[in-house]
Amino acid sequence: MIKVKICGIKNIDDALFAASAGADAIGVVNVKESKRFAGLDDARKIFEALPPFVSRVLVASPKGIREIKDIERTGADCIQLHGEEDIMFIKEIRESTHLKLLMQLPVIGKETIDDAGAYAGLVDAILLDTKTKGVIGGTGVIHDWNISRKIVETIKKPVMLAGGLNPGNVIEAIEKVGPYAVDAASGVEFSPGVKDKAKIEEFIKKVKSYGFT
């Protein structure tokens, strides 16, 4: 069964609703440039409210190990990095924390296949997203799913597909890419950070019923 992450959550109510609808992971964005930014204290409250067995993902761009320790105190069990971190820093994170590492990579061309291969040995999973100038995730724009498919076929780590996914296109995306998991933010919102519960429910229902209908 395909896993589902609902990202850009900014409050407990949306987090609990997504979890009750069947989300496997909840993402909170702690990147100040993002329209979905939430502080670490807010992230902690959201993560504490979630039921067991729902993964708590903190999206961040840490500059040092001290920031990693702050992230650990939120109760996150996974940190989503942005591909701007050099390999030595990623190794340092790996050695200093028990957090799972999810590397977000923008699909910008065939070179992304090589990038995914380079990071695959350092992190627990790869997240493929769309790169839009001046926007931190949640772009609402899809990328070349053919490249994403090639990455899924090439690397031996779980691949999560993001980038413009919504209830209307998620099944097509799954069929074309074959990801381990899918990730939605803008596709289940009224506006950045303001979630649409009906879309969350529809998105998760479609993904979870895939292959059973």
C-alpha cells in the first residue's frame, strides 16, 4: 500500500484530521522562507498531539548540529533536508542523531538521477519535488514524472513523490512513477497553510484504495 504524507501542517486540528483520515506522516515546515512556516514550539505541540505510529516529519534547513538537537526536542522522528547540505554535514547529522533522514531533491533534469544516487547511501529516503524559483516546496506544479520513474527504478531506497499532487492527479502519478509514498501540500489546501479537509480526505482515500478497486 502506498504511504501518504500530508505536509505544510500548521495546527493541531489539521494534523489530527489528516491522521484520522489515514495519513502515514505529518510534515511541519520550519523554513522561514516558506508560506507554511511553523515555529519549533508549534511543531512540538502538533507532534505531541498525534497518535502513535504516525511519522512526525520536520522540514528544515539546519546550519549546524545545535539546530539538529533543537529539532529532536520537538518530538520529530524524521528530518526532511533540502539538498543544500553538503555530504560531510549529512554524515555528521547521521552520526549525531537517531532522526531518520529524508532528502528532498528538485527534479530539474536527468542530472537529478545522479544526485539521487549520490544521496541514497546517506539518507533513509529520497523525496522528489518540483523546483520553482523563490518558492520553498508546495509549488502546486508537477515535474517530469519520467525522470522520477527512472530514479525509482535506479536507487535502492524508498522514493516519495511530491510536486503538484492533488486528488485529481495522484493516481496517474502513482501509475507513472511507482513511488513508495506520495506527499501533498498545496494540492489539499484552500491557500498556503490553510488545509481543505475534504481534499485531504479524498486524496488519502484515493491513494489507499489504489490497487484494491
